[in-house]
Amino acid sequence: MEITHHDAVKAPLWLLILLQGAVSAASLVVEIVAGRMIAPYVGMSLYTWTAIIAVVLAGFSVGHWWGGRIAALPTPRALRLAGWTMAGAAISTAAATLLLREASGPVLQTLTHPLAAITTLTAAAFFLPSLFAGVPAPILAVAAMRGRAQSERALGAMFAAGAVGAIAGTLLAGFLFVAWLGSVATLAVITATYALAAALFFRLGDVRRGEAVAASVGVVAAFAVGAAALAAPRICDRESAYYCIRTVHLMGAPGEEIRLMVIDHLAHGLSGEADPSLMLTDHGAMLDALPRMRMGGADFAAFVIGGGSYSVPRAWAERGVREVVVSEIDPEVTAQAVEDFWFAEGAADVLHVDARAALQASDRRYDVIVADAFHDIAAPAHLVTEEFFRLVRSRLTDRGVFAVNLIDYTGRLDALAAFVVTLREVFPSVEVWTDATPPAGNERRIFVLLASDTDSPVSAVDIRAPQVKRFAALDAGFLDAIIARKGARKLTDDHAPIARLMGLEPIID
């Protein structure tokens, strides 16, 4: 295409570079925030981030293709059209929160397969913002080159501005916006950024009076949608750098309140006010009772991985356990437990660091180490490997026991088999405890694995959970048969596909 004076843009190159960097930064902020916003509905896992990245890149790709076609037009008209796409980015970004709220129910009820549900929900909320944000890049690059000497340098500067903007947006989202403003307010800031970009594009494109009026209406609409999103009821009681945390109030016996802690979309603990020693879930009951059974009534020192509602540390404090150290990476989880779950500050020594880092940092040895950080597809891979289990064993006393909970489906048991194989690489004795009743079909089942130097003195125990229930250790021959049938391999720091092993079961039971 022949370049004419009419095609050349009057704006200085620095302004085009600034626009490129700002739009790129804003689009990456939206991508990072997408992970936080979708977590309360489908959780945060490898599958979640895979879907988010794929959807956002698909939006950028379509936007770049569209922007390339627009860039072939005379520069002023191309810039005005870029302004319209920025108005679209502002409106669709502002609407993402409301779309998630409205679409989550129908999508999760219709699509029970996690990958389909996560991808569809992500696309519904974040494809359009990414598409619109992808349009200006080729338009700005062509505008920077037209009518300039050394246009190749201008093109390089525009590419560099996009990359620097993406880096800045990633850092701002991860270290500043989400932690200090929350996801909804962050999207409001991005809405304003896109609206300002739209105004600049219209100005650079010598917008006409009629278009200016329509553009103003679009910007007002974006701010109105953003205000509606900010005014909507909050999903999270606390939104931290790690999680969306909320408390669900339930009723137990007459006059007794029971509270459920939900982190992202998963239940992480159930507690009642009246009796701190009463566990209200199977996994809590086993993690409380089985280590005490192994200690034979003697006092002990314990290290607990994962705080949640702090039900087990609270119970052990009530029972007078000598020392309880809790590694809970998120201080906001602890604050929620203190505020809503009757956990008394000082009842345990709480470390707000990753459990693996905490164990590596000290050679302190414990009689009991409990890992209560595994929920469905959200299991932290670095806490399920042979290397981590060897670290755990090095921090146990001679009589020590490691108790770890695991959720698996009885029709699969791939994750259970891998856990057992890996623990057997490190510990002479590995037991798998669960509800003594036979499973019904492909049942979601909670297991607690005990690993130590010696076997338990009993093979079954009766525990209140909250009614008295019998829990038993699975037969070693049964475990061997599962391992052989599954061809289970140990989990290592190099390869720990725990999300795949846990299976792609329905998000909604």
C-alpha cells in the first residue's frame, strides 16, 4: 500500500509507545486477575491456569488478526476504530465479574467435567476483554512506522513496549493490585485505563462530533457496569494474595452454631463452638484421633501442614498437647480462623510460610507431622514427592508418625496408589485408613495415610465424626493389588502429576 501524507499520524512516537505499553500491561493484569476471580467457582489448579492462558491467548490472536486488517486503513480511521475496540475492552472487562456470577451456576450444572466447565466459564468472562485488548497492537505498530524515517526502529520500539508492558502488568497484578485492591476493584482500575486509552485513540484519530458523542456514551456505560460490579455483594469475606476465603454459617444442635470455611471453592474445615475436641468431618476425625492412637496416650509435639479452620490444632490445644506448630502459608486464613472459628491466638505456634520451606529451615524434630493441605485437584505437588517425604522423615523422632489426608475416587485410586508407592520408598510402614464401610460405586472417599517405622497397634478405631464411626486400615495385600493393577510410579520433584492422578471428576457432586 502506498504511504501518503494522509496516512501518517501526527502523534509523537513516545505517545504511541506509551499507549502500546499501557494496553499490554492492562491486558496482562486482566489475565492474572482471571485466575483469582474464577477460583471461587472451580478452584485453582493446573487445569484452571491452562484454560485461562489458552482463552486469553486465543482472544489476543483474534484481536491481533482483526487489528491487522484495521491497520491497512488510513491511519486516522484505524486509530478511531482502535478507540472503539478500547471502549469494548472497557465494557467487557467491567462486565466480567457480573458474567462470572450469572454464568457459573448454569455452566457448572450443565458441564460437570472440570476441563469443559473451567474452559467455558473462562471464555464467557475473559475472551472478549482479551480480544478487544489485542486489536490496538498492530494498529499502533503500523501508525508508528508510517511517514517516519527508520521505521524499522519504530517497529522494534513498539514490540519492546508491548513486552515491557506485559511484564509490568504481571508484576502489578501479582504484587500490588490483587493483594491491596482485590480482584473486582482491580478490574475497575483496568476499565478506567481502557476508557482513557479509548479517549486517546479517538483524539489521535481526529474523532468526529457524532462519533465523540457515541464514544462518550460507551465510556459512561463501561463505568456504569464497573460500578454495578463494585456494588454487587462480595463473594469473599477475605481476598488474600493466595485465596478467596469465606465463612458459611450452619446450624447444629439447638443453640449451637457450626461454621464451614471455604477457600476458593473447596471446604477446608468445619467447626462448632461448643466442643473444640469434636471433629465434624471424617478427615478431621482421623487426623485428630489416629496420631493420638499412635502416641499411645503419651504427650507429643506436632507439626501441622495447613491451617484451614484450625480444627485439629484447636482440638489438640484443648487436649493439652505439649507443642503444636502450624505452617499456614496465608496469614488471612489464620485471621479468618481467629475471627470466625474460635481459634485462640497463642494456642499454637503459627508459621506463615510454605511448609516445605519451614521444615527445611529448622532441624527441629516432632513426634507427629500432619499434612492437611490436599483437596481434590488442588493438591500442592511439591508436598507429595519422595524428596518431601524424606524431609518429613528427617524431622520425625524415632517414634514419630506422618499422617497425610488424601481424597480419591474408589473407582480410580490412581492417586492413592502413587501416594503409597512414594511413601514406601521412604518409610518401612505405610497404612491407609478410611471409613470401614464398603464403598458404593465410584464413591469420593477420604483417606488418611500413616507412615512411620512401625505398624499401628490396632487395625480399627471408633471415632466421633460427629457420630461414632468406625475407621479401619486397608489390608496390605489389597493395596499391593491396586498398585500392581495401576502400575503406580513414585512421585518426585521432577514428575508429580497429582492433578491427573486424582482424576477429572465432576466439580459438583
